[in-house]
Amino acid sequence: MTVVAIDGPSGVGKSTVGKALAARLGVPYLDTGAMYRAIGLLARRNGIGLPIGDPERVADLCERAEVRVTGAGGDARTFLDGEDVSVEIREPEVSRYASAVAAIPRVRRRLAARQREMALAGGGVLEGRDIGTKVVPEATAKFFLTARPEIRARRRFDELLRKGTPQDLGAVRAEMEARDRADSSRADSPLSCDETYVVVDTSDMNAEEVAERLQELVAGARAG
């Protein structure tokens, strides 16, 4: 069974590359970041503002919620209590909520357990910020994607433009940097990279080129 962990900050292409790699390997794509976005959306829908002043309430909501990610490639979908929220969770405000709820230990434990369960049940490509360190440390292969800050901001800017929700490029970069600080400094499962990862700089590569490179590395890991 093949389990691939892809970690890294926002804007490095984790989701796009993860979907492409899963298709190449013929395994499920498990969008773990979408699960945090779904809980962020749930918090917003329940009138919880930012910054979150009552993390225990969010954790209670998370423990009662059913969050599922299904499909692979372009068919990947996210469901919250049976509702398809795949589009709504990509709104910029939900990104801020996702980072906030991800810092809540009970939320992370709940979702990480579900992610691990899915990965070990059928294999797959998982992307996020602590997949290889906390969720599936025994993964077949572990990659940490990175890119220059200006490249990451431009990619996110272009993504929002394509989705019809344009934002100022400077604001996009500022938001991305704020999320990086939050993800790297949280006490529970911060974004990090150790010697068990292969670091891949995606700055000058498109998604298919990155996926091809990772496929080669996975093949090497399998053979080893």
C-alpha cells in the first residue's frame, strides 16, 4: 500500500500536485486541508468570529460534525454533514478560519485521527502541514514543497482570479505570510520539516513537472 505525504505552506501547489500525483499513482487523493476548511466554515456558520475566543466550542462542533473528502483529481469533493461544500470552503475568509481552527489541539486530534484512518485503510496521497510528522509518519514517501514568496502569492492571486473572487496581490501576500506565521508557531503540530522529507522547490516548475518528479521519487522509495 502506498501512502504519500505532501507538506508545505500555502501557495506551493500542494493540492494541484497532490491530485496529479494521485492520478499518476492510481491511489486516492485525500485533501486534508479541505477538512480544516470545512470546520472553519462550520465555525463561521455558527457565528464564531475571528480571532476565535471560544476554541472549546469549535472543538465541540468538530467532534459532532461529519467531514468527508472523496474522489480523486478533478473529482475531489468535500462534504460537511452530508452537504457538498467544495466551492464554499475555498473563499478567502474561510482560509483564515481554517488556519485558526487548525491551531486548536482537539480539532487537530479529531481530524488527524480521521485522516490517518483513511490513509491506512486504502493508501493515498495526503497533503497538508503535518502529514509526515504527525498524521502518517510512516508514509512510503514524504515531500516538503516550497517556493519563493512572490511566486506563492502570485499563484494564490491567479487562483482567486480564476474563481471570480479577485483580491489585491499585496493583500494576498500579506494574508499568506500571516497564515505562515500562525501555522509555524502554533503549539500543536506546527508546520515543520525534518530529515525524513525530500524538499522540492516548485518555484520554476509547473504542477505536472512537480508531479512527475515526485512520481519518480515514490518509485525509488518503493524499490528501496
